[in-house]
Amino acid sequence: MFAEQIPLAEKILRTILVYALVAVLFRLTGKRGLASLNTFDFIVLFLLSNVLQNAIIGNDNSVTGGAIGAVTLVTVNAAINRLITVSRRAARIFEGRPTTIVTDGQADYQALHRLGIRLADLDHAVRLQNGDDIAEIGTGRLEPGGQLVLTLKPGEQNATKDDVAELADRLRQIETLLAAR
């Protein structure tokens, strides 16, 4: 149960190589975040984990072997996340750059198609920003992590508390001027 059947160094190297392979595969397939995964994406993730299990642990079914693989995966992932946090270059390499998909209310349909974003997804994101139509969007980007970030045009944005306070202030000034006449 605890007897390792594969040398420690080989198990660590296998885990790092499989992690790198999966990272490259996901990097090449695009910027889809976990929030936008569909049923088929989940199927691929589940099957991928099963397919790659043997590549990581080999014929070793020991608890120790599994623990070494798990610790290595978590350690490599934490190290890469830390590297991405402190290095813009690493972030660009591992995550990529944002892609503009809406400019001044006009959707870039080629970019949407290339990224696998449906118009229904874009319309949903517009509604989440309290917009009614793509024409109300100033800029829209798909971030490297898969988030769809839309910014309404200034005239389309909701009034803030400061806007309401300023308007109330102006009304009081007008009332004061009218009362003085």
C-alpha cells in the first residue's frame, strides 16, 4: 500500500511533464474560463483526468505514489501562479493577452467566431452590465482568464450616488435663485 513502485524522481518528472502538456493544450485551445464551460468541456476534463492518471503515476498504485503526484501537481501549480503574479512576461506567456471583441458598440464577429463566443453569450454579458444592446458598449474584451469584460459607454452608464447628489445640489441652487426673485 505504501511501497513505491516507481522512483521518486521519475514520479515528480512525470507529473511536471504532464502538467506542462495540459497547460500547453489549454493555452492553445483558447481563453475559456471555468464559468463558461459547457457540458462537453466538463466531459473532456473528466476524461482527460482519467487518461492522464497513468501518465502521472505509471503502474504505481501506492498511497505514497499518489501523494507524491498530488503534492507535485499542487506545488508546480502554486509556483506558476506565483510567477504569473510577479512577472508580466510570465503572465503573457502562460495566460496570453486580452482580445477586444467590441469597440464603440460594434462587435468584432471574426474575433467572436475565432474565440468560440456565441452572440447569446455576448448579449447575456451586456445584460449583466445593465445594458440593453451591444450598441451601448464602449469596449468589450475577453480577458486571458476567460472573463468577458464589457464597459458601457459613459452616456449609457447608470447614475451613481455622486451623480444624484450633484443633481440634488443643482436643484437646491436653482430653488434658492428662484426664491430670491
